[in-house]
Amino acid sequence: MGADILGIAEHLDGVVAPSTFEVIGKAIALADASGGAAKIALLGSGTTAIASSLASTGVEVLHTEDASLRDYTPDAYGQVLRGLLASIAPRLVLAAHTAQGTDLAPAIAASADLPLVTNCVDLSLEAGTLLATRRMFNEKVEGVFELSSDRAYVATLRPGATKPARASPGGRVSSVPVALDPTKLPTRVLRLERPEVSDVDIGSADVVVAAGRGIQKKENLALVEALAKRLGGVVGASRPLTDNEWLPKARQVGQSGKTVRPKLYLACGISGAMQHVSGMKDSEFVVAINTDPSAPIFEVAHLGVVANVLELIPALLKELGP
Amino acid sequence: MALNVVVCLKQIPNPDLQFQIAPDGLDIRRDALNYRVNGSDEYALEEAVRTKEKHGGRVVAVTAGPKRAEQMLREALAKGADEAVRVAYEDPGAYDVGRTARILAAALKTIPHDLVLTGVQSDDLIGSATGGLVAGFLGLPHASVVTRVDVKGTEIEVACELEGGLQRVMSVPMPALLTIQFGANMPRYAPLPAIMKAARQPIRELGPAALGVPSWDALAGPYAFRVRRLTPPAARGRAELVTGAVGEQARRLAQILREKGFVRR
């Protein structure tokens, strides 16, 4: 068992995912504790520029280039990473808790029979034991879990929970050649589908009035629309509303929808699940209206109103006047 | 091609509740909770039933959980599952996803499957790990965060949701495991006669002996897992609260919005 921390880089269309720099930041901190080095695995095709941008954080980039790594698949990534696991024997393998990370980390943990903990807001090593801090039960409970093993740990880190690595000297790129077994690549990527262009761009609005499950019925959207109009803003939504097709998908704020940073974000009846918060937490001024005083949205809001939106919005519209 | 579809379901405490920590700090207090089927699992069940309706075959609903989860399995039967199996893993918290997944995978080895569906995450522990782990233990190809399923012969074409509204369309050969995302379909309501029928249907129970092991510990992974402590989250920048009756709250909020320049006239 070595002491190195192996991060996994994520990229799409030649752009590194911001969460990758958070993975590197945490890998560097953990490597200090384990007495090893932070290394980052970069897999892809035509990713030389990405390799140098990752190396600018001061870590060693283990760079594997292959045509079959052009798109992410768990099969091809799994093959390469199992090879890296065998050659460097890291103490911990760390990915971001993103669509790719949640697909890859469990697959590696299971196929290599390694302990796994996911969606961590913090991680530390204490004499070889991994301490994982997680948020659960709609963000209302925090837990610290201990995993002890002489095998490598596999973990995923929640995006936005930790600080990204800063520029630092001493990084380098090491090429890691690979011979992939094409008979063991069952998954084929056919194409990428881009989101539809919409009439309203919630990403560029100064004021977003967002509706959540608390509005209860589609008809009540009219209230939210009236408030958005009065404030010169646009209507956004949390996932359940676009899933129910009350509003088009392009209005969804969150990890799987749009990230918005308006001057005013007014969350109406939104509880504030991780998925949603990651898409609006950097808004300049956040007002939350929700009946549940323990709702996690009140953690990211600057101003909170514990009230039923269906009563509060009509009263607010009356105060604001026509 | 008639398909054997297995859908894995989890019963979770209603996430809209307020939660308290048990006195020993190792679980939440469970004496006053109400439970329901996990959100994305409803979409996985619906996808399973639709697949059967379109291509023929049968749907087996499986859970690894305590006796209370039988209620959820009966709902699955009422919504179109043909058989329900409870893997008798009685741990109420089940915080170690590796253990749950090892037990679930051992059970699935005894149940024929061309397609295994799970929800994308459980809304209580939000780990998004069970599906991928089970696929790995069973050696199945898998795809995650699936919003569209299209069976084409012995392959499945799936759309997988990425960040920012992008979708990756992939082809996966069966047998395979898919984790199904919210919004993949419109889950149905169970008709009343089906609910009444499901109340009388048997639920098959699988304990360690049925899977050929002396206890669940015999399936344990190469690590020790322990809950150190659960706490309410440290308050990070709690919102300043506008108090009072609704009228007063609205007046104060309007005033603040005006002061900050968000009201133009």
C-alpha cells in the first residue's frame, strides 16, 4: 500500500470541469496527511492543453491518451484506472461527485473490491483510517463515517464543498501509455445532445424568481409569474416542476439544468436540495420563502421568510403595488 | 424479446420531515418517521413496467431493507410488478452502501435479469452509489442518470444526463444495469383493484441462508465501516429571518427589496 492520493480529472469539449480543481485541492491536502504525493489521472484524446493546465497546480499529471478515450465510458476509464491502481497502489482514489464521478467511482470500487464512500463534503485521513463527512436527509443531518482498510479507498467529493487548488510550481506531466482491450469495451457513445435553445435565458437575467414544489399546483405558477414581472425578472424552477412539465426544461436551475448568478434570486417554495443549490448559490442576494424552517435553502439564503408562498406572494404583490 | 426486468427499490423517510439525532448519535430518531418509496425509484419502477408492456417479460421488484419496506413492495405490485422480493437486511440506517450493495448483488445472482434498474440516488443518503456498485459486483455494463431508455434487440440505447442540460446517448449491451433519473417518465398511480389484489400477494423473503451464506457478515467487503457520529449540520450563514404574520413579512420584504433597488417604481 502506497501513500499517494490519485485524483481523477474530468473534462468535456476540451474544458476541464471546475470540480476537478477541487479534487486536486483535496488530494494535495490528503497527501500531506498520508505522506505521499497528489497525482491526477487525465484520460482522453487530444488533451495536451488540459494536461498542462492541471500541472499548473503543482501536481504530477498521469496522462493517458487513446482514441477510445475521446468520450468518457466507464469501461475504458475503468480499464486504464485499474492499471494505474496496480502500478501506483494509491492510498485513496478521488473523483468529483458529478454525473461522471458517480458513474465511475462505484464501478471501480466494485470491480477492484475496494471500500467506497461518496458525495463527501469533507475527507481526512487519521492514522490510515478515512474519515468521510457527508450530508444526508435533505441536508438536515451531517454524518462522519470511518472506513478502515489496507486497500485503497475510493471516494467522491461534492462539487462546491471544498476549495480548488491554486497555481503552484513543481507540477509535471508524465505520459502513461495504455493498451486497451477492445473486446472489453461494451458501452458505445453515439452522440452528445445539447439543450434546446429557449425563448427565455434564465442565465443572463438580473432577477430570477424560482418556483418549487411549494407552489403545489401548476395554476399557482401565475403568482410566481406576476411577481417576476413586477420585479423585472424571469421565472426559473426547481427540478420537480420541469419534470412535471409545468415549465420547459430550459427554466431549470441546478446541477443538471442551468447555473445562474443573478443580482436577486427569490426561491419560492424550494427546499434547497444539493442539486438545486449548486446552480444558484453564487447569486448576489438570495431570498427564500418556505414553510419548513429546517429547509436547507435557508442556509444559502441571505434573507429567509418562513411562510406559505401561496399566501406570501399575494401579500407581497399588494405591498409592491401595480 | 421478452425481458426479465429487475427493479431495485428503497424505502426512505419522508425527506420533508424535520430530523432528530438518536441519543447515541449513530442514527436519526426513527420512532416518529413516516416512510415512502425513494423519489427516483418511482421512475425506475415505471420504466421497468413500461419496458415489460412494450417488449413482454416480467418485472421483479427487489428491496434490501427491514420488514416495513413490504408496504412499498405492495405498491410496486399494484403498479405492475409481477413479483416482489425483500432481501432481509434489517439495518434501519444502512449507512454503509458497500454492504447494502454486496447483499443486493448476492440476491440478484439468484434472480434472472436482462435489465436491472435502480433510481439515480436515494434521497435519504444521497450517495448515488448502489447501482454502480451492484453493476460492478455482477460484472454488468451500466449507465447512470438515464432519462431515456430504448430497447433495440439485444442492446439498449440510453440518454444519460450530464451537467448543464447535456445528454450523452450511449448503446449498452444487455444484460445491463441502468440508474434512472427523475423525470424519465410519468409514474402511474395504482388502480384501486390492483392495490387490493397486491395486499394479498405473497412477498418472497431472501435471508442469508437462501443465498448460501451463514450471515450477512459473510458477504462483508475488505474494510471496516463505522458511524462515528451524526449531528445537525453546522449552521453556515443562516438567513436573516423576516418574522411576524404574513402581512408583516410581506411589508418588510417589500421594504428590503425597495432598499436594495430591486423595485423600479
